Amino acid sequence: MSRDPKRKIFLIATEESGDRLGSALMKVLRQRLGDGVQFVGVGGRTMAREGLESLFPIEELSIVGFAAVVQQLPKILRLIRETADAVTAAAPDVLVIIDSPDFTHRVARQVRSRSPAIPIVDYVSPQLWAWRPGRARTMLGYVDHVLGLLPFEPEEYRKLGGPPCSYVGHPLIEQLSSLRPSAEEQKRREGKPPVLLVLPGSRRSEVRHHLGVFGATLGRLRGEGCAFELMLPTMPHLEATIREGVANWPVKPQIVIGENERRAAFRIAHAALAKSGTVTLELALSGIPMVTAYRVGAIEAFILRRAIRVSSVILANLVIGKDVIPEYLQEACTPEQLAPALAALLTDSPLRRVQVEAFAKLDQIMSTGNTSPSVLAADIVLATMRQGRRTS
């Protein structure tokens, strides 16, 4: 059986989550192609361990908030142009863009206009089901296949007239053993006082928006006689911001640092107060009932209110197909509203039971059979590469 000639695969991931996806994808692609593959592109530390030499450090793009983006716009545009130049110069067999659509899609559009023969795979759909649905048809012009992490996404692309989309599975479904408690940990999850997680966000701007109201909520909860053990998992780069922000909290949390410690906290937690985002799906898969909240700056809130087209911004609610997790956004994100909802989760309340029952269905809803997400993703990348660019 003849082997393929050496294949060149260009990957672009500009955030840590995308870097992890890219690394897992590279590992499977190397298993499939052996020495017959060369990786080039943009990525972080985990992709570097799989053999990628990044065009630039992805930390250069860790920019959050509209004001910061405006200030850094010349630099961002330069990096987009330089990345597109590198793709066209490399002439890869396939380009894989991973998440970060504000950056990666701009690169992909430039590549398609300059080198239309390069097939392009988008790993992680932008949230067009939540806002800006017109992007689906636009993507048809520069994306050949979308790899969706959520089971409802292929149907959304079909309805919106976008490129082909396949559900490959969320990386969290490969990590269930680290999220779910052992028998001993289950005893602590059900023990007294209940462990309450507080999760204010994974970016400094999110942390700053949420720490004040979260601290006041927990103080109110304790003042009303609720007993709980408070844990705040975070990552090393946020530790100083977190410690400064909780210094005046009326209830002092145990701060746990790093991914392993974070997962250990999840395995014993009874309930959570969380900033909405991917963490809601992580908590749901862990079986932890939650109250969610979200605050952004006034300009961002104004824009999002007019753009969002879904009944809930909670990822776990969207996957379950029912709004079982309460969310308190902007003006509703107050201690007066958050504290009673949290108090209900610390008892065997109807709110708690509804969430636990809904979360038990997630394994079936998100199943990819016996094939891991990274393997499914790699197979579609290879099929797209071998077929060449779609010409519809």
C-alpha cells in the first residue's frame, strides 16, 4: 500500500483552550501520518510540545475588552496580515483554524482570496447560534468544513445555510474521570458543611467585573445563617488579582491554584456560583448545580442586548435544550437576587433536583460513541485535505 507524500498542515490557535485542542489534534494526525506530516503555524506551549514552532507567542493576542482591542488594533491587523502571508507562502495541504474567530476568520478570508485552492477547516464554531447568524452564509465563502463541539451545531449550520458542519464532541467528554467524584469524594460532596465553589471568570476583566458582587452575595448568604465551605479555584496567572479582590470579602474563600487542584475541588463541590461561559458545561458534566451571573461593561452590554438571539446564554442550558440553570445578567446580577437562588441549591430544593436530573442526561446528549473528539476531528481534517477544496 503506497503512503501519502509528506503533508504540510498549517494550524492557528491563539488561546490556551485552542492550544489544547490543537495539541490533541496534532497527536492523532501524527499517529495517522507518522513521519509523513509537517506542522506549521501559530500555537502555544502544548502545541509546541507536539512539534509546532509558532510564528509568534500567542500571549501577544491575550487582549480583552473593546477599549483594549481598539488600542491594539494596528498590532492585531499586522499579525493577521503576517499570518495570512505565512499560510500562502507555506502552501499547506490544509489550513486548520481553531476557535478565536475574530483573528482566525480574518486570516482565513485573506488566505481564501489569495490561495483559493487551500482547503480550510474551522475547529470550534463561532457562536452564530447565539448572535450574528449571518456569519454562517459568509463562512460558506472561506470555510470548507466546521468541526462543532456542541451537538446542536450541525443543524444550526444547515438551517442558516452555512458550510458543512460535523459534531465531533466537546473535549470535556474526554475528561469526565477527572471531573467526577470517587466514592470518598462523593461522601464529602454530600457532607456538611457543603462545599460551595465560586468561579468569577478566567480573564482579569471578568474577575474584576464579578468579584465585588460575588463577595457581597456570599456575605449576605452567611449573614442569613447558611453554612458552607467556600473554595475559589483559579489559575496561577490570576492568583494575585484574585487575592487582592477577595481581601475584603466578609467570607474568606480557600483559594486553590492550578488545573489539578481545580478539578479536585469540582469533585467534592455541592454547588457553585459561576460566571457564565464554558465553565457551566464543565460544572454540569461534573453534576454540580449552579447559579450563574454575568456582568460586562456598559458598551458591551448595549451591543450584546441587541445581538443575542437565544433565550439563554448558558452553554449547559443550550445543550440540555431547557433553561434549568438560573442566570442573572447585568442589572439582575445583584446580591439580593443571587443569594436566595444559591441558598436553594445548598438544600434539597426543587431547583437543585431539576438541575441534577437534567445533568444526568448530558452523557447521552453529548456522546460521540466510542470515538474521541480529537480522533473524529483528525479524520475530518484528513478527509478534507485529501478531497481538496470544496467547489460548490
